[in-house]
Amino acid sequence: MSYFKEMTCIRCGHPLGGDPFYTGCPVCKAEGVGANYTARYDLAGAKFPGQNGQPGIFRFRDFYPLADDAVPVSIGEGNTPLLKLDRLGEKLGIRNLYVKDESRNPTMSYKDRLCSLILTKARYEGAQAVTIASTGNHGAAAAAYAAAAGMPCVIFTVPQVPETMKTLMQAYGACVIVTPTAVDRWTIMGKCVDQLGWMPISGFQAPAIGSNCYGIDGYKSIAFEIYEQLGNTAPDMISVPACYSDGLYGTFKGACDLKEMGCIEKVPQFVAAEVFGSIEKTLAAGSKDPVSVPSEWSVSFSIANGLCTWQGLEAVRASNGYARSSNDKETMEMQLMLASSEGIYAEASSCTSLVALAKLAKEGKIAPDQKVVAVLTSTGLKDPASTKEKLPPVPTIQPEMDALRDALQSAYGLSI
Ligand SMILES: [Zn+2]
């Protein structure tokens, strides 16, 4: 049986009551601050679950805000590998470096963990359709899980999104619509929710609050899986790419559950890996509420936003963690270093989690015996064009050794 008790505002504790869950807390909104609701639980007597016959991440369903008789919409999400990267770790000066490779999920990103919960709820409640504003990963996951649930899915996106992302979303059967600006996506999405009663998956409020609060706890499963994969212990630090910080906050909540159940003694420090540094600036300014920074298009478009959310701040502050930002050059260098030294091709946005850890190692914030985990949220195959720009053109040669020798030397610097 689910341990779920109630939804309350993450910032002020205001209970959800009869208000819509997707507009965020009205008390905080009146103060000009966006704040999401978050699920609260009563974990008295709760135990870490063993195998229980539930599919994918629904093994942990008692730790989600789902009705006990809701039938899971699952296509095998979760159970992704935790890999120790000795070669990259040596280059970055981190002895115990691990990555949680979330590209092994059904739609190749960790958004599947959130969408499996929301589509389960949407189908259980008889929603007519689901809708989302997305730059790609979240949209692809929404589309796939809507397909598995047998429900229509309408996705609003922006013109700059790579064609690969649009194709993926359409291939899963979603209706993909482009609007001129990011804010326009939220406007039309809000009309669909208000006028048609569609279930929202992403947030669509300004200031941003994060995604549907009934899905975020799907990310708890990342913390639960890491705990098991490290032999029933917690790492010292977990770095997660952060924009609206659903994944960062959900993983943090999972770690808090583990501590509350007595499985671990201490919640790991959480690191927000950003592009422009809104969390970093907010912490440096000592502000309680999100502070915005200038933003523009980035290779890390999945997380390129100038205003963080309250839930992201909470995960970093409550775990005594850090926030570090990455520019495009640092991110793309890390992408190729990871792929060429470990055989893992991660999306640019994902690589910010490693850049942030590399910076912390340089600053002496990671002790030699500490275990650190970077969450790689999606695959590089979602946007191969940005990687191609950093690689030499593939040479064409006649089948002769001299020609091969020249080509290997000139294109790759390899002498034979
Ligand atoms: Zn509030």
C-alpha cells in the first residue's frame, strides 16, 4: 500500500486542497514566487522493497503518490546500469567516479521515470489526452508512454529543437506543434488544460514551478537503484543536470526516504549541473527565492534556462550541496572525452553533470575516498549534429596503405 499522505507546497507547506495541482501554490504565487506541490508520505514502519512482481520502476510504487489499484503504464523503465569510470575518473582527478547511464531507458532518457507515473495517473483518472511543452527528451517520453496507455498526446515545442527530436516524438504517435517562442508553448498548453481538461505533464506556469507533481517522485527510483547497486550504501555526492530540476529534486527525495527508513545514515550532497547558473547565483546571493540569470540557446538546450525553480534550490540547500555551470565548450569537450575514453555517448546536457564534478574536484571539494555519481540523463544520439561539428570529416580513400597512412595521420593524428 502506498505511503502517500498528501500534497503540500514545497516552499510554505500550504496543502493542495481543492485547487488545481498544476498551477502551483497560490500563497507563494501571491508573493511572486513559483512553488510546486510535493507529495508527502508517512514512512513509519516502511521498509525498502524487494522484488515484488511490479514492472519497471513500479517496484517502488508504495513511495509514489499513486492509487493502489492504478494499473502501471510501464515499458521497462529504470534498472539502468551504474558504471565505475576509472579512465575518465583519472583524467578528472576523481578516484571513485560512477555514472548512472539513463540512456538505457525505453526512450533513451530518464524522463521515462516521470512519464510512466503521470500516464498511469492520467489513464486511471480517465483523462482524454495528455499535453506537454518540451525541447525533446520529455516530449519523447510523454509520447511513448501515451502510446503505451492508448491515449492521445499533444506536444508543444520551439523551432530550434533538432529534427531528430521532432522525428522521435512524432514516431511515437504524438501530435507535435511548434510555437514561435518558449512562452507561447505554455500559453497554448494552458488553454488546452483549462478548456479541454487535458492532463499536463510538464509545467506551464510563469514563474516556473517544475513538472506535474504526481510524476516527480518517479525519480526517487534513481536513488533507490544507486543504493542497491552500491551494495546497500549511499554515495557521497550525486550530480544531476538541472533546469526546472524535477530529476534533481525527485532523486533527492528518494535519498531522503532511504535516510528516513534507516537504510543510510546521511543524504548525499546533491550537485545541480547548470548551463547559466541560476541556482549558483541564488545561493551566492543568499536569496531564499530563485534569482534569474541571462540565457540563450545552448548545445545543452534540454536544460538551458535562466531561472531555476524552488524545488531545485531545495535539493541543493537541504543536502548541503553545490551548483556549478558549464559553457558549450566545456560540455562538448566532456562529451567527446566520455565517449572516447569510456564508450558512453551521452547527450550534451547530460555531460554538464560531469563538468560540474570536474570543477568541484579541482576546487578540492571531493575527498579521495568519496564516491560520486553523475546522472547521464540522455543519449548523444538525440542530437548528433552538434557532436559532428567537433569531429573531422570522414576521409574516403583508395584501398592502398599509403593512402590509409596519410588519412589516419591527417584526420585522426594516428601514425602507423
Ligand atoms: Zn506555498
